[in-house]
Amino acid sequence: MSKSTPATLALSKAGVAFEVATYDYDPGAERVGLQAAEALGVEPGKVLKTLMAQVDGKPVCVIVPSDREVSMKKLAAAFGGKAAAMMKPADAERLTGFKVGGVSPFGQRKKVPTAIEDEAFALDRVYINGGQRGLQVLLAPADAQAAASAVRAPLVA
């Protein structure tokens, strides 16, 4: 597995301190983020999942704890919109340049507005997908926010 991805290159270029963690990705896992947390031996709340959605028809990136669900109402509000919906996997892959299960908020093919769940900032460091299935980056939530040019907002139900 290559530890150099568009995501890790973007973080390095931005001067963000991060560590790389790899695990055996299970393509049959019902919830990828929870499987990653178990494989890494960490609490599910420390592993943040990266989801692609649409607010009022425009693409957005959402980063929330892997053991939580996104509130569509809160997501729309975070971007000043009226309605939110999850993006189809094929559309997310085409837009980001990453395969589903390996989508990262860093180094996406096309930069889109991004939001990170407010709860993540209570932790010193979090895991976020590093742009490849089975690859996570460990970094401070504030560094992730800066690197992704993300807004901080309550996003979970």
C-alpha cells in the first residue's frame, strides 16, 4: 500500500503535522468507519468518516465521527441551505478522485465546501481517511479544519 496519496501530499504541502496509520480494509464491512476504528484499536468517535453530500444541489464534504449519523437538517443549516442529501457513490468518486471507502477531505480533485462536526474538537487528535482504503491520517482537529478550509458546525443527529 502506498502511503503517498493526493491527501497526504496535500497535508504535507500545507505543512500539517500528521501520522499515517494503515489497517486491513474490509470491503464487506457494513460501516467502513467503524471497521477502521476496530482495526486500529481506537474508540469509534476518534475515527472521523468523510462523506460527500449535496446542499441545495451543490456538493459539500462532511466530516463526522464514524459512530454517529449526519443530520440532514443540521448539514443544510451549516452551509446556509434549505435541503441536504447524501451524494451517490459514483458521483462522489468522480468529484473527489477517491474510491468510496477511501474518500478524504484533503487533496480532492475538485475543492468543495467542507464542514467538520463540532464534537471532534474535544479530542486532541483524530483519524481521517488518508485518500486510500485502509489508510488513515492522525492529526489535530484544528489542523484538519485548516487543511480542508472547513467550517466547524454541529452536524450529527
